Amino acid sequence: MTERVEKFRHRLHFEAQDNFHWTPASGADTRFHVVSGDDIDHEFNELCRDSLSLVDDGRRCPMALTVIRNAKAPHDFIIAQTSEHTYVDARSAETIFNLIVDYYNALCRGDHAALSKILDAAESIVTLGSHEAANIIAAEGYDRDGNIEGLTAYPVADVGGYAIPLADVPGCLDAYKKQRFAPIVQFFSIGELLKRCRARYPEVTQNSVVCAALAKGFYNLNLRERGAPDSHIISFKMLSDLLKPELRAKYSGNYIAFVPVSVDGHLPIEEMAKSIHDRIRHFKDSKLDLTIFKLTEEAVEAALVGTVDDPLSFVVTNWNNYRFLNSTEYLHGCHSVRHQSGVNIEPKDTLGAILVNRPILVINMSPGQELCLSLFPSLRAEAENRQVAGAIGDVFRQY
């Protein structure tokens, strides 16, 4: 299946951030293997820890699948998809994973007509250059200049000092390369917190409520450990998906932007959720995320990425597989239980490290309003990540 995707038949040749290109290549290593153990959660963590070494010797592996089976209860298992971000963002990985599941389900049903259509769908996925993608996304009335003016005036701050200064990144990278960490993964029920926030503001999304809890965790930690004043803002970058689902079915790549969001950490959590919700609605309505996408691409072309310290405390990405969430039988003959993630990093150089120079949190929702929250390994200190995770966990446990 994966070899049908056009981009997976190419290799990235990287010389510098303003000098790289894709060339056709053969011999990608497609990995599928099965492991078993008495504790599949432990095996998942170990897979995450070792995910960066699944393929060695310079071989390419855009995507791999691992089935982790419970040795004591073989019907309990995890399917872990490992994707290389060079090729796809999480949404594109989800599209391809859904096609793999569709193919498996059609095989189980003996539906040969469906099998052919699924392979055709995989072969039809192409990758657009950034400028082509931006032209498709832009709409009539799009105000780039107004968005840039709004970004310039928007208040951001990293009161707790979570972002690693650019001057300190090379030293952190040297130390990080000597270790190997598994991501921190936690699970929480958000039902009561969601109910509380929607009692006052029915329109707030799950994502806004969860992000409010994350921001409150950082705020509480600032008060308790970092000598912050009672009234201060928490600023973070939130991932925004630029493509609608129907476009995701056509185009595979990295079509995302990270939009700054600031919220008063002193507010009640319901008010924080509403403030974040309004900010998300604003950047979707104004296409602020598209402006940031364009600015980032221009900065890459001018070799200006990672040249200015960015006062934002953390980054949050939201990756939900909605087909999985909306069906109790996502995989043929199986009951869907949980969607989780565990992201790892291996920066090749200082520029790569600058992209992960603060806590990065990943949100996944499962049926029954269960949240999986995972943190990238810390470039600076594992203890700092665990302190952040603890403060956020305290917020969720209050509700």
C-alpha cells in the first residue's frame, strides 16, 4: 500500500535550510512486524523509545507498522504507525493509515472491487509545493497584510522560561544525543471538565477545553515554582490544519501552521476555554494560519528560520482520527478502545533542535472522552518535562 504513494518513492537531498530538493528513489524499506509481551503499554513505550532506529544505514522508511500483541491475551493488541515527518504530517499519515485499514477490511470481506478502488486512491495522492498549496487554500477577501499587522500586535510571553534560548540549543543538542528517552504518556477523563465549561459556554470544543487545562497547568507551575506574578498570560503555539478532509484525500505532505495563542492564566478555566475557542475561530475565519504558513515558507527560502527567540511556553498539536472515534468497529472484527501517541525526536543539527526547543504536547482523544496526552522528550531536561506533566495532571484530576 505505502509504495503506491508518490512521495514515498522519493528521497530528500538536504544541503541547507534554503538548499534542498526531492529526487526519485527506489528501495524504500517498508516495515511491518509483530512483537508480543505481557504488558503492551510497556512494549509501546519501548517502541517509541526505539522508533528512530527502526531503519539504520541510511535507508528510507517513510512509514512502518508494528502490531504489539498481548502474550497473555492475544486478542488485545495495539497497531502502531511510525511515520517520518519529512514525508507526512500527522493528518496525511492518518489518511494513509485509514487506506491501509480500508484495504485490510476489504480483504476480510472479500470485496475485490473495493480493493482496486483503495489502491487507486493511494496512487492518486500527490504532494504540492508550498506555493501551490497556499494558492488552493487562499480565498477571496484574504487579508495577508491585516493578518501580519495583527500578529505583530498580538501579546506573547514565556514567563516561566520554558523555551530554550537559541544560544543554548547547540549545547543541549550535544547532551541530548548521548541519551534516549521515551515520550511521557498520560491518560485522563475530560468528561466532567468538558461539562463544566460547556455549562457556561456550550460552543467550546474539546480541543479548546483541553488546551485551557494545559495552559492552567503551566500557569500553576509558574506560580508555584518560578516566582511568577498572580496575573500573567500563558502563550503557546497551536497546530492548525490547513487542508479540509476532502483535500487531505488528494494531497500528502506537511500542510500545517503553528498559530500563537495567549490566555490570561488567572481566569477560571471556563473563561480560558472560551478565550482559546474565540482565538481559534478568529484564525480560521481570517486564515491567519495560512499567513503564518506563507511567512514560514518565505523564511525557509531566505534561510531565516530559527534566527529569533520565540517567547512561547509550549507547542500543542491535536491529532484525532475521527473515523476511529466514530466507529466501534474501525478494524474488521475488532472493538476500538483507545487512540494514543508517543512522539520521539532526533534533531540532526541545530536548526532541527530549534524546532523542538520547548515542551511539545500531543493531544489524542479516544471513545468515552478519554484524553491521551503525550510529551516529546525534552531537549534540555527530562525532569522539567516530568514537572510540566505533573502540573497538567493536577489540573485534570481536579475535575
